[in-house]
Amino acid sequence: MKVLDLQCGPAGHRFEGWFSSEDDFQNQLGRGLVQCPICASSAVQKMPSAPRLNLGTSAQEAGRPPAVQASQPAPAATSAVMANPQLQAAWLELARNIVARTEDVGERFAEEARRMHYGEIDERAIRGQATARETAQLLDEGIEVLPLLLPPAAKETLQ
């Protein structure tokens, strides 16, 4: 099993991919099957990574000072590198919670929001698609909406 560090080209989202071999990765990449879990981009590239080797003796036991493992970023870069994956994970979790707690009304979003606002139907948590113009009109009418781009991965279960 190969665990690869991957990154999407357009937005730079970093994520992990598990493949049975390098050939399997290249095959799936070539067929457009490898996608960013945040933005669903198929423009994915493999990032450099170094394996961690367990040799049975720790550096401290051998009388050497511990070294930074090759698979970990240098301490100075850790906060900058780690912030991005943590934010990505938090965003994906938030998006999944929104999907789980709302009803998808699709392109009827503006119509359903108006009907709830004017008391024609009971209020409920909804999500859907609206154009920028429809969103502006809803806001002008005093209807609270939050334009939010939900990544396709938020609508799927992780395997």
C-alpha cells in the first residue's frame, strides 16, 4: 500500500491518497479519477515525501540527539504548513454538518426562501442554488441568506 501526499493545482489543497502501487496511482490519475476532496479538481500532483524508517533503535538510545523526522516539516514551517490542512479539515467538517442538517431544494432555493419569509410555508433549514442576482434580491427583501460554496466531498461519505 502506498500513501501519497497529493495537492490540487488550482487551490493548493493538500491531502493524502492511498493506492495499491505507483502504477495504480498513475492509472487513476490518468483517467481523472483522483480528485481533491475539497474542490473536486482533477488537476492533482504528487508532492515530495520521505518515508519514516523504523530501524529498531531510537536516536536517543544510540546516544545521538534526536533528529527531525524526514516526513515532518521543520519546526519553523510547522505552524504555516499545519494551519492549512487543519483549516481544510475543519471546513470540510462544517460543510458536511450543513449538508446533514439542511434540506436540498436545488434551484428552487430563492422561491422556497421567499415562501418561508412571507409565512406561506413553515420555516426549515434549506440549501440550494441561487444566482448572484437572486441572492441580491433576497437580501434586498430582508431575507437572510448565506452564499456558501459546498465542495462535492461534503455531500459524500468518506470511505
